Amino acid sequence: MSLNLEDVVSTVFVSHRLADERPAELLAEDLRKAGHDVWLDTWEIDLGDSIIGKMDEGLTGSAYVVLCYSSSGSTSPWMSREWMSALARQLNGHGVKLLPVRLTGGEPPAILADLKYADLTTDWAAGVRALLAAIR
């Protein structure tokens, strides 16, 4: 399947722990293959770049923030800033949606426990399909 510029549906920021870098990258690749413009730290932050500046650009320009939680947890300082920023913007009507993903296990932060999540631990393909259905 070839992609046209019209096929790029949404901008998606993938938030993950460093311990989950490889599965997060696999997820980001799946989202990109589906035609989305994906922001992933390892793809976007180069040596000498401002980490905070790049994260702010990525978060500001994204319609969706995919929060990848895992058996390593979901509350690293960087991840917490990313999903809290997305949640605050969502609650203030800024057109961003937070999408939780159970990447390798674990539980969501308590404040997000009521949000339905895509579960990649039991069936990766089905979880990705569910996530893609939520991204328009």
C-alpha cells in the first residue's frame, strides 16, 4: 500500500519510558506505516538539541498523545510531564486527546484509570488496530 500526503491522518506523540524504547519504537513504526505523522523522542531529538524544547514542539503539534505504560511503570518524570501536559490541554479544550496504551504490562496512573486503553500485551495487532481506530 502506498501512502499519499492525504493519507497522513494525524500527528501522534508517543510517550514512553527509556526502559521501553524498543517496543515504543515498534509501536511508532506501526503508527507511521498507517500513515500518521509520529513524534518519538529517539527520532526527533538530536545531539545538542534542547530536550525540553523538542518535547514542547512535539506536544504542541500533536493531536494525540499515546501514553505507553508498562511493567517498568508510567510515572517517570519525563513521561509524567508529557501526559499531564496533554491531559491539561485536553481538559482545556485544546484539541488533543490522550490515548493510554498498555505496552508491556503495568497499570495506568490513578487519575487515568477510568480511560479505556489499548492492550498490546495480549495481542499486539489487535491493540494496534484499537489504537488506530481511536486516531482519526
